[in-house]
Amino acid sequence: MTGNTVFAQSLPSQSEGVRVAVRGVGEVWQDNSISRIYRGSTFLLGVGIVLPLNDYLALDIEGAFKRLAGSEVNAMSGDSSGTGSAFETVPIAFDVEGRLPLQGGELFLGVGPSVTVFKEEHSIRLDTGTVTTEGVKIGMDTRLGLRFETNLVRPSLAPGNQSAIRGVDVEFWMGKRWQFGQEGFDLSAWRGGAGLMFRM
């Protein structure tokens, strides 16, 4: 081979295999009652699995978890009662992503259904113990972001010496979760995330 060769790399769908993501996710909640007892925003740790469908489509399945401690508010005065409470949330998203390959990465736009499991622990009563309210909220997740190769892991050229991790990418995205119906908690939220993706 003669001459100079320029390699314009993108994230290939067929050779990349499954990608496993470890993400930090920030959420700004829309429900004032949650903000009053706990806080209006929080940081969650999440994991995701991205399954390439072709060069331009992928399925991103993501789950995260957060437990917050708070203090109950007097319904009449709005002041803190000093009684402790706790709120747990497990947001799960199933996004179909459109992907635009770039040199060394990709731009992606995702949309899909979301399921948010929640549980709130209320006042401790002597007769019944901790009172809990729990349920599931159905909604829609949307996000727009970028992924880039880091070149931290290079595939080995030696036969039989291949690592299970074939590459590491970094990603950044912004989006929103929309909740269907307004009864009870409103777990709609503006969301932003960053993380590492391991190409298997």
C-alpha cells in the first residue's frame, strides 16, 4: 500500500456489539411538593445497555436509583414538622435512538416510553410502623446528546488475545421525562447525563 491513508472513524454498529453504560444523571423535578419536603433536583447513578440496530438506529435501555431523606411539612402552616421521611425513585427508560455518525463519535436523538417506580416512607406510627406510599408513573423520555471515542482501549491484533472490552466512549446528553396524567406525584423532570460506555 502506498500513499497516505486517512481514517475517518465513527462508532460502527455491526462491529461495536453491545455497549454497557455507567452514567451520572441529574434531574430537576416539576412537583413542588417533592421540592418542599426533599429538594427540587437530585443526582442519580444509573446503568444502561445500548443495542445497535443498524448504523443509524439503536435501542438504549436505562435504569437509575436514588433515595432521599426529608422532613415532613405541616399541611396547615407549611413549616417543617421535624418528622423524618424518605423518598425512593427508580426511573427506567426505553429509548429508540436515531444516530448520526461523526468522525470519532456520533450525535444521537432518543425517544421512548419511561417507567418511574417510586416509594415514599411517611411518619412512623406505633401501631402500624412506617407508612408507605408507592406506585408507578408512566411517561415518555426524550434526549439529545453526543458520544465520542476515547481510545483508552485498543483492540489487539494478536489472534486469541482479544479483551472483552473493545473500546470506551464518553457521552453527554440533555433531555426531559414527560409524565402521562397529573394525579398524585408529578415525576416529570428535566434531565442531563454524562457517563462512560464500554463497547463489548
